[in-house]
Amino acid sequence: MRRTITTGYPFDNHRSTPVTAIGEFANMLHGTGVVDYVCLWDELSGWFPESLWHPELAPLAAVMDQHSTYDPFVQGAFALAGNPDMGLRMTTDAIRTGPVELLRKVLTLASASNRPVVCSIGAGEVRQTRPYGYKRIEGLRRLEDVFTLVRRLYDEPGPWSQETNFWNYRNATIGVERPANRPEFWALGAGPKLLDIAARYADGLEVATPSAKRTPEELAETVQSVRRQVEGYGRDPDGFGFGILNVCICHEDVEVIEQVLDSKVVKFFAGQLGRFDSSQWRNEGETPVMPDGWHYALKWLPFVQDEAEAERIISSVTRSMVRKSFHIGTPEQMAALNGEFVEAGADFVATLDFTPLVLGPAEGIESIRRFSQVFAQLKERQPAAAV
């Protein structure tokens, strides 16, 4: 089966950036001809302790508070108002929004878009849930509920009744009007239970690399396994998508790359999120910086970590761990690597480039330029991509 390869680039979700600016950003990405989606994240807190979030270590700290974020669904509406021909993808979790409310939000956006709107849903992170009274431990069961009920609400105008893990729907309906393009709901994550839920209900699966899937070979194993599961549940595996979020450091100058790798914020990220499941480091000949049983989604609370703990993480992470925590290289090297992930089964490729975080806001435009080159090369090799 031949596949269409799509690409995505993120927009800043912080309130220091005017929310209306995303419309111009969507126009700019659309103008490249090779970026298919604006990507948005549903986050309530930033990634770094306050001891690291200052201009000397992260120049972006001079212009933004990392914890002041926008609602991505409202932000997405501004993006589509600016350019309804630009694709829109966003991530959220299954804990903080009920199924019918989530579907209505996505249907609203889909009605304003000339392309499919994609929402990737995860089981949640403790940093986004516990501080606000939600229970992260409920994440996987709520994820199952969201996919079950969202799919049925869309497919069966109703009214109908169903009881799930947390919801008791009675004569439920979201009406009969549907957008021209059916929205897609993908699963976000890589755990075995999540993969099973994805195979049963989702339209696709998105994973981070190298944090969750290190190599194209690891992704290929997951693709093959999930496709078998999808088929086993009586669904069409050719209609199921696979995507990657490429966590990377991309620049033409090797010395600049080394400068970025020396950054404390990059080292901290490597120690905390270089592998989502910290125990995986042992399989790569590294000693985990975090204690046994540590998984960032289940354990990490940024405001609980003090400056001493942040410095311990930074000083403990090795140079080899830092390098293994990111895909590193020039645009040509990024294109070649992402091409291998495409050959492994990915049909959506997004990027999270740390270069602007360390070098400053002006590097953001350069990052878009570089990944326009990367994505153009992926599009050129698209005819060779086959499941």
C-alpha cells in the first residue's frame, strides 16, 4: 500500500506570544509547501524548574513565562481563521476533558478546516493532573472511555446509552451535523496497554523518538505489532496511521550543536526525559540518573524539584546520555534519519527542535527553514514509502 507522508511543526503555546500570531504562522507554514500541520500541545506547566528558567540558560525565558500557556483548542481556532487550508494537530490527555466535550471542541475546529483535524490523546502526566486535583492513576481507563465514547458519539447520532469505566451515558447524542472532513483521534504513547487501546479504537498512534522509540528498527517492530492487533480487532490496518515526534538538535554547524549539548537545560531534559522510562538506560549501557521505577509521566512534578535536585540531575548525566537523548545533525542528516523512520512505517513526522530554546528566539525562523529542507526531502522520497 502506498502512503501519503505528512509533516508538522509546532507553534509556541505561551501567552507571551499574541494568540492572533498563529494565523500568520499558519500562513507561513502553508507557504513552504512541505509543512502539512501546525502542531499544538495541551500543557499547564513547563518543562524546567524555575532555577533553570532564566535568560542566561534559556534565552526564551527573557520573553516568556513557561507556565503561562494557551488552550490549544482556542489557539487552533485562530490558526484556522488565519488559514483554513493549513492542517491542525493537537495533543491532550484523557483525564482533564470529558468525551463529549472533547468531541464537540474538535468538531468545531473541523468545521472551520478544509483538511482533517487530528487530536492525539495520551493517558496523562502527573504534572498536568495532580496539582489540579485530577488522578493520573485513572489515565488508561479514562483513555479507553474517551476513545470508546468519542467514536460512538460520532458514528451513531443517537440517542443511545452506555456505561463505561467512568461514564454513564443515558440517551446521549451530539447531533447529526458532521464536518466535510472526519476528524481523527490518535493515541499518544507507547506502553503495552495504551497500544492495545489504540489498536481497538484509535485512528493512529504517535510516539516520541528517541525518548520512547529510539530507532527506526524499534518503530518498525511497534508498527508491525500494532497492525496485527488492529487487524485482530476486525479493523483495517491500512487505515491506521503512525507518527513520530522527532526530538532533535538540528544545525549546519557542528560547533553550534556542541554548544547546545553543553546547555544545562538540555542536560536536564536528557536526565529527566531522555528516556521516558528511565530504566531503559541500562539497556544502552548507561546508569539512569533517576531512581528505579521512575517514569516522567508518573513521577515528575516540576514545582517539587528544588534547585539542588536539578543540579544533581545535570551533574550526573553523562555526555553520551545527552547525545542519545536527541537526534542530532544537519538538515541533510535529519532528512536521512527521518526517511528511515518513514520506511519503518511512520506516515506523519513532526519535529521538536531544541536549538531555538538554547540559542534564542531568532533561531526559530532558522529552524523552520532547516525543517522545510528536511520535509521537502521526505516528500521527494514519498513514492518509495510503502507499508
